[in-house]
Amino acid sequence: MYVRCAACPLRVRPAFVQKSDEEVALIEAWKSDHLRLPAGAEFIRPEQTDAELFTLFSGWAFRYKELIDGRRQILNFALPGDLIGLQSSMFGKSLYGAVALTDIELCLLPRRKLGNLFERYPELGYEVTWLGARSESLVDENLLSAGRRGAAERIAALVAGLYKRAETLGLVEDGALELPLTQQHIADALGLSLVHTNKTLARLRAQKLFSISEGRLVVHNLRGVSRFAQHFEDDLAPRPMI
């Protein structure tokens, strides 16, 4: 089902900068399709030369890189409103893959129109650049975790970051967030073994800062989680959405 940008329920949320009718019309003229994909679908393949640009409309996704022997590193998790695929649009091929973590909906933005956007509508071009920089900052935070934080700190930082981002999107209800991550996803994102991830989660659970059970994350003390992980950055809101 095609969703018109002017009627987009995501666009009017407080998390995003509100756009003029003219700007919305320009984005709608750029958008070429509205896709629905099941969990597990790969919508950008590593080395793909014709990957398009997408805005995640609903659901969760992640970007990853993989070694020849199958070991996977999750680069970052995408939530509604995030732009995915800018790198492949700039470099001519994708240097990573992108997979639907849950059932998702995507707004397809043809890469062939990206140059025209920068030339004719520099304000929107700046917002695309801003979104690319924000995606880079999420990877930077993950690199800090993998390089300097201990295992418990890594998991706490991931929890704090996802929770703060989801909160600005209205995805947190009564302190709970539907969290589709498995322990394998957490391990692949943080450079931990599955066994180490399981044991570390058990230790964190005993501290009662947060709990993860049956796909639900409940944060009992967000300030405590952030302080423990030394994760003090809040998600930027309101922010652009293309």
C-alpha cells in the first residue's frame, strides 16, 4: 500500500522537524515506492551496485559487514525515520548489507535523483548529509563500546542508546519497549561471544537497572544505566526526516 508523504503518520511526530507543504511535495516527488518486507529480508546486499536509498517507515532493521568465514559485525540498528543506503549511493556500490530485523516498511528513494536534489534543493540536500552524519555517529558510539567499554558497559550503552532513540519516537509505553533483538544480535553488535553475552546479561539483570524478557525491554533506572555505561548522549530531536 502506497503511503503519501502528506499523509505520513511518522512525519508529524514530535521527533522530527516539521516541513512545509512544498518540502513534503518535493520529497513525495522523489519517493518512487513503498515497500513491505518480512523479517529477515535483505534489502541491501554487500557489493550491490544498484542499491537504492531508503527511509525506514516502520519496524527495525540493521546494517552489517561480514567476514569470508561468516563472522558478522552489526554496524548499527535502524529505527523509523532513519535513512539507509546513502553510502552506496555515493560510492557506487554498497560496502555493507542491510536486513529487516522485524517486518518493515520502507520508502524507496531512487539514487539516480540524489544529485538533482543537491543541485536544485540544497536545504533538503543538507538534511540528507545531516542524516548521513548521524548514522556515522551511531557507528562511532558502537566502535567506542567495542574498543574501550567492558562487556557489561557495552550492553548497558546499547540499551541506553536504543531506549533513548525509541523514546523520542513514541515507541516506549509505560517504561517498556518492544525489543526484537536476540542475544546473537547483541553479541554481533558488540563484538562478544554468545556465551559471554548471556552471562553478562544475567549479571546486569541482577543489578535491576533494566530487564529484558520475552522481547520486552523495561528500563528501571535510565539515569543509572547511562551512568554505568558512560553513555550521556541523548537522541537528537527534533531532527530531519526525508
